[in-house]
Amino acid sequence: MRTTRRRRPVALLAVAALAAALAACTSTANAGSTPSPKSYATLQEMIADADLVVRAVPDPATEETVVDTIPWTRTPVSVKETILGTAESGNILVSQIGTAAQPPAAGLPEILQAGRTYVLVLARTGDSTYDVVGPGVWWNESGSAAELHVTDGVVDERIPHSTTMEELVVKVREHAGELGSGEG
């Protein structure tokens, strides 16, 4: 009987350890599917992590994929104006976390929509391929308005939320010296 009593606590501990390990895997997988963005307090910080800022229009063709449980959308865009940095060509590929079926997490930019004009703050990931830096997407629906294009969530008020495209371009160019410095 003594050996049975010893096995029971050991078996219970093994089951508890297995349950804890499975719970950790589950929370890691869930966390991986909606990663939290780096938090930015200012436009200057975003530009410091960027390699390129452009005014661009997305093409209708997009590619959705999953990488390490994280949904991504890759959108070809036509660069209309390079505000900061150097674009290799008039067309680049922009990657964003999220898809139409799995929208981005709170505070991340919504998926780019074909035909709209955007100002994009981008970090280079390869030849003519870029990721959006933080909430760095503003869109223009009509006239000269520029609206921050993010899902529900808190974005620091020091990052322009609603302005004009022209004012936004001026604000971006004020931080030209910080582009890619990582010292925002």
C-alpha cells in the first residue's frame, strides 16, 4: 500500500506539470496570433525606427499568409511621393499584421484598402519590401484630410490623429534627421 500512496502524489504532480505546460503553450500560441505592437509616444520615435515615409496608393491585389501563427497581409503599393528616405522603385510591397478575416490587434493599422491615398511610415525588411512602423498609417478619404488609420485602441495623443496631408508631411519632414536612427 505504501508504494501506491507514493505513486499517487507523483502521478498528480506529473499531471499538474503537464497541465501547466499545455496551458503555457496555449497562451503562447494565442499571444502569437495577436502580437502587441511596440508602443510609440511620438511621431519622432516612429520615424527613428523607419527607413522610408511615403505617400502611396495600394493596388487591389493582396496576399494573406500566416507566419508562426501570426496572420499577415502583404499589399503592393504604388509610391506617389517619397517624403523621407529612398524608395528603390515606384512600387513596393507593404506587410501588415492581420488579415481581412483576422483584423489587426488594437492600436495597429487597419489593413490597407485599394484606391485610397495613404501616408505610410515603413521599416525595410528586404528588397522593396517593408513593414508598417507602429500605428504609422494615415489615410485620405476626401479633400486634404489625413486620419490615423488604426483599429480600436489607444494611440498616444502626441502622434497626429487628424490633420491635413500637407500638415502631416511637414510634421514628418521636421524629423528627417531621425530617420532610421533608432533614437526617437
